[in-house]
Amino acid sequence: MSDNNYYTSEQHGDFEVYELGDFVLEGGETLRGATLAYTCYGKLNSQGDNAILFPVMFSGTHSAMAPYVGEGLALDPEKYFIVIPNQLGGGLSTSPHNTNGPYQAGYFPNLSIGDDVRAQNQLLTHLGVKHLQLVTGWSMGAQQTYEWAVRYPNMVERAAPIAGTAKTTPHCSLYVDVFCEALTSDPAWNNGAYKESSDVEVGLRRLSHVFAMMGVCQNFYNDELWADYGFSSKEDLLKGLWENWFLPMDPNNLLCMAKKWNSGDVSLHTNGDLSAALASITANVFVISFEQDMFISPADSMKEQQMIPRSELVSIPSPWGHFTMLGISPEDFKAIDSSLKRLLETESL
């Protein structure tokens, strides 16, 4: 167990912790005394049916997605009860860096997207939520969104997976392998037995450069578009955005989430038949794709969207590629918010 003051409310804002108890994982192992960190906005109505669930992405916490919640926005706390759960293994919930005993650090058990979703369902039951007007999330949040729509179809009215897939593609799996290898190539990683997260600084910087290479489109660098967003050079972008994002984080936490990302697959519910799994979704679905995304291509998104009965493909252009969701460009933020607002205005089934 290593101390890391990055995973605190001082860094991420206030959050609550739900006691999951002895939580049996899909892989068969048990996280004893497991906890799930989350935050809520708005008020649950007496019917328990005005809720929105907004799971988070790889490396992210509730604070990264909180800007999408606000009065007048699609995720309006005056109308909806919005729950943003953090991932198991993500740092604020039970994770490698805060676990003692046989499961600490590099010995933390493998998790699945299904584990996150089952934990979230347990939390929502505790909170009194009976029905979800919307589940939405970006990247790994999209994986959780698809899992929700397939695993709990009667509970999900609408779903908006954003720049993520129901089943990890071979190309995306290769990408995950490469950034994990970049991280663990640092000798200081020491098979996960480092003393402090900061000991693995070289590996964290290498990982961040893989994200920098694939996270935005080629022209972001070739046409020096970084200058439009306050960066003085490519090197300033690498350090000021990408390295700055990852350097405070715990390597074992990142690797734990990466394994989940790599194994995401809703077809596990239908004996490996992805089309059958997606055809079982009863929610109204907007599959939101970023046109210049090099993690999840528009073709990847369209292929799955065409298997979902009540669905629409929404394509958003931005040189920010996969990281369009960060809303660094006001136009990107507005396009995403408008899409979610339009979906929430669609008639329920």
C-alpha cells in the first residue's frame, strides 16, 4: 500500500463512499470490505425514476466529468438525480494503492467492466434508484454504459455511449497493450512493488506520450493547433497537458483499469455473439462518435450502432480526437451537451 495524496477530496472535490462489503468479483476472487466512491447532484424523486448515471473513463474521477452537470445543461440537477460513480481500481474506490494484505499493489485481482456495473447497481439500489432516464459515459465510461444497457435492460431508458465500444476491438487492445508496456518498461516499476508512485516517473511519462500520440488527430501536431489552446510548443503540450495529467497517478491503479478496458465485452452475456447482445438492448441509444478519434474510429462506432434496434449514430468533428470529451473547445462541449439533451427529449419506450 502506497500513500498518494492525489487520490483525495482536496484534488477531486467532495465525494461519498458506499460500503460494498465483501464483493465477489466475476473472476472469482473477493474484495473484502470493498468501497465505491461516488458523488451525486440533484434530488431523487419519490418514484425513484429521475436518475442519470454517468460512469467515468480510464484514469478519471467524478471531477473530470462534473463540468457536464449544471443548471440549463442536459444533465440538469434541477430535473435529474445525477450519480457519478468512480471506477473500482480507479484510486478513490477500492484500488491497488489503497489495499492492504494479499491483494495490495501489484497483487490486486483482475477486475471487469461487469464488476463496476454490478457495484454501481448495488449503490443505486442503496440510494433508492428504481429507473435510469439515461446512462452515459466516455471511453471506459462508454464500456460501462453498454454493459448497463445489456445487463440491466429493464432499468435503462436511454443510453449514450461516447467514444467507446461494447467489445474492445483488436486495434484498441493493441493500443492498451502498448501504453501498459510503456509504463512497465520503467525498471522502477519493479513488478508493481515500487514504494511511491512518483518512483515510476519515467514510465508515467512514457505512457503519457503514447496517449499524446493517439489521443488527438495528426493535424493537431502537424498544423500546430495546440497554439489555439494556450500551449507555446509541442513540448509544452506534452508536459503541460499529457504528462501533467498522468504524473500524479498510481501505476498499479492505471494498470488495473487498463486490464478492464482490454477485456470489455458485452457478448459475454450471449456466448460470444455481439450482435445478439446489442440486439437485446431496449433503451433508446445515441452512439456518439468523434470523427477524428484514433482510439475508437467512427467505423468502429457505426458497426456496433447498426446492431442496436433503437439507435442513432451521432458524429462530432473535432481535432481533439478521442479527447473531444474534455470539452477544452467550447464548441465540442456544446455539441456533446446538445446531443445528450436531444436524447433526453426523445420519447421513452
